[in-house]
Amino acid sequence: MFGWPLLCASAFADQTPLTFDFAPGGNAAAHPSYDPGLGFGFEPGVPWKFSVHVPEGNFRVVLKFSASRKRAHARVLAEQRRLMIEDLTVDKAVERSFIVNVRTADLAPLPANATGGTKVALKPREIGSSTWDDRLTLEIAGDAIPSSLRITPVDLPTLYLAGDSTVTDQGVAPNASWGQMLPRYFAADIAVANHAESGETLKSFVTELRLDKLLSTLKGGDWVMIQFGHNDQKVQWPQTYAEAATTYRSWLRTYIAEVRRRGATPILVTSPERRNFDEAGHIVPSLGEYPDAVRAVAREEHVALVDLNSSSVRYYETLGPERALSAFADEGRDKTHHSEVGAAALAGFVVEGLRTADHSLTAGLENHLSDSAYRK
């Protein structure tokens, strides 16, 4: 028996799951477009994209697929194209579960006489996006269509991501970042909350209240991966420029202190390199002293380090100048941002870095990695 309450924050007061039936005559099938009054429905413009109004938080999503006469396939994305299931083969009845983090731009009201803001300063392109709305959105690419969906609020450890465009959930395929590919590598007992956004720096992430938003839900036992550098190095951006030897390191230490103050674990990530080859087929460094600054702060503050900069250089050089084009956006014309192929590879290197990090510093995060996660 499938049913649904009016979808609002109170709907989950007793942890009762929301269930949806996509078979003919089912509650979801009867509403072909999103209905704000009911709080669920299909989104226009793509073959299968379904949204449900939910409060902020982490949710366990269970998708069921019925047996099929022919072998079908599904690639499952959540929110703004976060990869949850890479390639599911459906030829018999199958059920899959994963965790989706949902958030809005709102912050708690300020106490009397306090200064600050109550909302993240979103960029125009972010307004109305699946990243910041009050819906849990699922998209399925492929010919396998689920027969039912169950959504349940859960209290689970969360891995937060803070960073720039090389980390954020890119909205348009085939562009992608390692951050939006990362959820696929984790088991269904941890949430990945990607707060990264294009154009961000250590400074702007604070002034736009993005760090405040992240910290507002951060709790003891969580983790925060921090990767900035591509934009912090831009002297032509004087308001957000941070010198590698001085202010950049100080800002990193501020992030580390704020994360630790809440009982969570910071993890530093060096920025992936840009794709600039010399005549000998080697990558020409473009990030100056910033990767070394991250490494130094990680050592001095006893913080786990994922050296994605070094891994990315090895990856590009192994591919070579011609094959490396496939790892980058805009058919290789973009030398900074990645395609889904490149983003998936970088996410694998991040996972490898977590596996090989000092376990006393990553404090058990590796235990949440999926058995199918990338291994070198």
C-alpha cells in the first residue's frame, strides 16, 4: 500500500518514510508534473526527473526496480547531478539505497543586536537550482525506470566539501567535478554535502556566508574536505586574493580551527593542476606556491592531506597531450574544468588519498568507503 502525507517538515516528525509508486495508477504516476500543493512530481525537460519537497537534512533513498524482460541500465543522479549510482544493470527485481543531503540557503535568525546575515549570498546561476531548493531531486539516465521510491530522514555522519569550481556540483553535462562524483564511492551509511561553488576563494566562502552555512549543521564526528587555490591566486581579484606564503595559510588555519571547534575533522586537498603541457609532454605548473602551502599547513596542523595536485599531474602526463583532452570540459578546450571522465578519475584519486592517509587523522572515514570504491 503506497501513500503520502502532505509533504512538509512535519511529515517526517515520526520518521515515517514517504513512499511513491510509479506503476500505472500509483500515487506518483498520477501526477506527471511537480505539484507544489502536494509537494512532489516530475520535473519537465528530461526523461525521468522526480522531486519531493523535504526539509533540510540527510535522507536515505531506496529505489526499487522491477524485473525486466530485457537487460536495462540506470545511472542515478541526485540534486544537481551528484552521482549516486554509476551503472545499475536491471534484468531482475533489484533495490538500491543511498544517502542524499538537502539544504536551502537560509540560516538561523540572528539574536538581538547581532550582526551578520540570515541567508547565503547565492550567485544568480544558483538561484532556483537543485542545490539550494527545498526539494530532494532524483534523475535517472538510461532505460531502467524504478517501480517505487522510499525516502526516510536519517541522522548519519556527513562528509562536507568546501571548494571552488573543480569541486562543485556542475549543472550541465558533460561537465563535472570530482566533488559531485564522490558520493558514488561511499556506502549508504554516510552523506556527502557538497558546498563548493564556482569562483569561490577562502575569503569569499566566508563573506558569502557559505562557511557559516556549512558550520551550522556540522557536528562532532563529521569531516570537512577543504580545497581552494585556483581563484585565491588571482591578484587581479584584489578583494579575495590571498598570498600563498602568508594570508592563504592563515585562512586555511582559520577553517581548520572552526571545524575542530565543533568536534569534526578537517582534511586538506591540494588543487588539481591545469592542463598545460610543455614540448616534452610534461605539465607546466600553474598554481605557484599554493600546493606547497597546503602541504605545509597540513604538516604543521597535523591535518590529513589528499595531494590531488600531484595525482592530477601524474594522470594528465600518463594520458599525454592528446588523450588528456577527453578528461576536460568543452571537448578539451577548457584547461581547468573537467568532463565526467576526468572528474571520475580525480574522485578516484581522492578516494585513494583517503585510503592511504594517516588513519589517526582521517578518524575512520575510510570505513565508509564502498567495497567497489576505486583502489590503485
